[in-house]
Amino acid sequence: MSAEPRLRVQPAPFLRPTVSTPGIMTDVLVALVPSLGVAWWRFGLSALLLVATATAACLATEWLLSAPPRGRSLADRTALLTGVLLGLVLPPSLPLWMAVLGGFVAIALGKLAWGGLGHNLFNPALVGRAFLQAAFPVAITTWVPPAGPLALYRGNFAWPFLSAPADATTAATPLGQMKFAGVAAPLGDLLHGGIAGSLGETSALAALVGLAWLLLRRACDWRIPAATLLAAAGLAELIHRLSPDRHPGAAFTLLSGGLMFGAVFMATDPVTSPLSPRGAWIFGAGIGVLVVLIRFWGGLPEGVMYAILLMNAATPLIDRALQPRAFGYGRVRAAGGGG
């Protein structure tokens, strides 16, 4: 006779999750393969060196500073993903020692200082990039044209805190040309990556392929990139209709700069984005609106990084405002209200 009870009483949870943090990180890494491939094809060995250096710096920092047992937290692959993302938002000719410094800041200040995985308020890769933007504004905004899959830019090998050797040619990004010269790059170049810019932002098509993989794997909330791109496109097109000589329309806004890459890979970070569906729409729309406002009227031609970081800061407020009520309870009335 079986001793198994007919009624089992146990605490929640009763449904076991079918996804894990390492699994989600792996899906995002797979989705980044097209962007990394385009970066290598356009900017050569320098692209691979930068991404590898930033990734190694993130992994080393996680190993050195994480709580014992040392290196255990590397198993969740979040440091690996942070390094790849950081490398892909850097310009191709950035000195490698700056990538190391950016990787250290991304993990130490962007993740571990907040308490580790799940506690950080801001996207760690963007924290590292924002630090480099503030500390080395010239290096982080020095752009070079695509030079093929075997290219090596001399700027990568500058000694720490010394002037980087100048590469033979430099180039302006499409956003810089549009903002300061009023010249719009061909949409085909924006789609396929034949332009100057950060490693992962030059090809909107590669980011869209990555988004398709994430949606297929259900590894991201589709509402965030949808809201970001819809808000940016709608506001840009409205302003373009009012002032067509000064501001670009929806197509150029969506395909240029880091908007597509940021909407797909940065804004969808589950730790730094809202939990509720309505919150995801608000979060994404806020990013899209801020990107257009910064691009059109800010001092810099690009604003994706700042827009995402600002909305990261607003995420706790969004979650608090949209916190669902417990089942069976009504809304709490204000003190002194009527009966």
C-alpha cells in the first residue's frame, strides 16, 4: 500500500519557471551575433578586439569583486553579456585601455555597487559607456569610416592617458551630418551598416534580426521596443511635417544612430525596465520621446544612452504607480475621504 498522501499541502510557488537567467542571457547573446558580424565585416579586427577587451574586463571585474565563492556569479552570464553590449556601443578606434576602464565601471559601479544581479537601477553597459562619455569625450566621439574585415585602427593601441595616433581618415556619423550640416545619409546605408558610428549601431537590419530571435524565444517584452520605436517615429514625423527643412522624418530617425540597437538590446533589460505591461508602454514611449527631443534640440546629435538611463531612473516610480491591487481588496481611499 502506498504511503503517498492523496492531498499534498505545500507553500507556493506551484508553477515552476521554464526559463532561467543563463538561458535568457544566452538568447540575447545569440541575438547579438548579427550585429557583431556586421561590426566585424565593416570595421574589421578592431571590432573584435574592442568587444573581446570589454568582455574580458567585465568578466575579470566580476570575478575579483563579487562575493565569495569567487567566480560563482559568472555562471549567470550577465557579466559576459554586459561586456559584449559595452563593446558594441563603442567607436571602432577607441583605445583598448579605455574599453578596460569602461568594463570595470560597468560591473563595479553599474552592477555590484547596487548589490549584484537584480538590484541595479541602471543598465550596467550604459553606465560604463556614460562614464567613458564623461571622462573621454573626444575619444568616444571620434569616428572612422568602415575599412573592411581586416581593418586595424591605430587608435586602439594608444598607451593609457597619452594621445592616440591619428588614423588616416575620420568620418562624421549620419546623425552628426544631419544635425550640423543638414545632410541625410541614404537609408540603404543606415540599414546595412555602410556608415561611421559605434560598432553595433551602424546596421539597423542586424538589430531587427536580433529582435526577431528574441521575440521568437520570448526573451524580451515586445512592448518596450514597440513603444520606443512608435513614439520616436510618431514624434519625429510630426516635427518633420512642421519643419521639414530642419528635422528628419520617421524613417531616418528610426534607422540612424543607436535607436534600433538601444530599443532592442538595452531598453529591454528585465532588471531596469518596468514589470507591468502598462509600465512597459510608458517606459518605451518615454525613451522614444526623449531620444527625439535630445536629437532635435540637445547639444549632442545622439540621445539614446541618456534617454534609456533617465527612464531607468523612472522605473521604480512607474512600478509604484501601476502596482496592481491584491485580489479581493479594493483601492485604498485617501485619509479623510467620504464613506
